[in-house]
Amino acid sequence: MAAVTVHGALLPGRTPPGQDRWAATPHGIVVLDGATATAPEVPPAEHYVDTLLTESTTRLDTGDDLPSLITEAIASTADTLGLVPGAAPSSTVAILRWTETDIEAAVLGDSTVILGTADGGVARLHDDRLASVAPAARRTYQERLRQGHGYDDRHRALMATIQRNEVHARNTAHGYWIAEADPAAGHHVLTTRLPRTHVRWAAVATDGAQRIIDHLGLSWADVATRDDDELRDLLDRLHRWEAESDPHGVALPRAKRHDDKTIVTWQPDQR
């Protein structure tokens, strides 16, 4: 198979290691974003994302279709950790996989795969179903941030309300689908496939990085050319922007001041 170059960086929003994870194999990339527990009854996701990352990457080179791969990885993770649907941690899943002829991508939850196409365009695969949960509470917290109220007690209460609603709507036909303890979520993953010759570069990003890059109008084509150190520098820059330019979420309303941030890039080897 033709050689490719993969670079990546991760920056926790708070105390390391955070709840983002990523890994690459000879044929693919997996990026996870574990859900932060705001409501006290929602368990933390650190052990979950560690296990799900292993279960996903070990299946990447098997040739299974991506929905089946994610389904099996969720099932094995739930079994290993003894998890029960509705009372387990959760995580987004974003996968990029390549063969000699094709580029495949899959997303579950609000991480994003960005593909630079041969005609100079940019194609995105993004799952926005989570945003349909508790829309009134989301509008309220975003408007309060725009008005300058910041991350106060009322904001934290709204976020706990949203998270409780998310737990009830998780992996249901009228809610959204996410990696948790119900393997059926894998059958609802969003996917795309392009001929490999149609893709010049790719980036996989968690929302903590993607939303700020888009807000600042940065070029994803430029992001895709950066090496590990340059990607880490970029994540540091995004973190500083949050802290210094928008500490109260006025310009870019978001659930918390600093989220975990991950970017992984792919390019065919030009040698």
C-alpha cells in the first residue's frame, strides 16, 4: 500500500489526561471524545475511552465495514467493563480508514472528519443529532453567555439539566446515537466513502478544537500540513484564545471555558 503520513496532537482542557483519545494503525485513525460528567449521577468516561480505543483500533485492519466495527467495539467494551445501557459513560467516535482504492470515514457524536478533495474543495462528515436534545436549555445557556453572565451557578445548573436530558435521549430513535453500552448505536453511525485519488488530505477533530478553528476562520488545508509539534502549538493557541480572548464564552458560546482538544491529520506520502 502507498505510504501515508499521520500526525496528531491532544490537549486536555483541564487536568491530564482528559477524556479525548486517539490512535493510528497502518490503515486507519480512531479519535474519541468522552463525555464530561456534569450531572453527579453520570459516570466519568476515562476508563471507557481507554477500553473503546483499544477495541476499535484492534478491529480497524480486519476489513469489517465501519458500522459493524463500531458495533463490535462497543459491545466488547461494555462487556469488559460490565456496563449497563443508560447508566454508562459515553463517547463520540470518529474513524478514518484507507485502502489502496478508497478513503472511508465514520462519525458517531459531534466529532468531525474533514476531507480535502482533489478539486480543491472541502467535504465534512459531522453528526449534529446531539444538538436536538434539550434545545430550549441550549438556547438559554448560549444566550446567557452572549450576554456576559459567564460560567456561573445558573450556567452549571443548565448544563446538568442538558446532560440529564441527554441520558434519557441517548441511543433512541427520537434522540441521538453515541458510543455507550448499547451496541445498536453502531448501526446508526454516519459514513462516507470516496475514491482515494479524490482525497488530498484529511483531518479528524473533536469539537473542542473544531469549533474554535471554524470560529476563527482558520484553514483546514493549512492545518492538515502541520506536524505533531505544529499541531500541539495550534492547540495551545486555541487554548490561549479561550483563556485570553473569550474567557466567558461571549464570542463563542460553549459548555465550558476549556474543552479537551484533539486533531489528527492524514496525507498521502508525496515521495
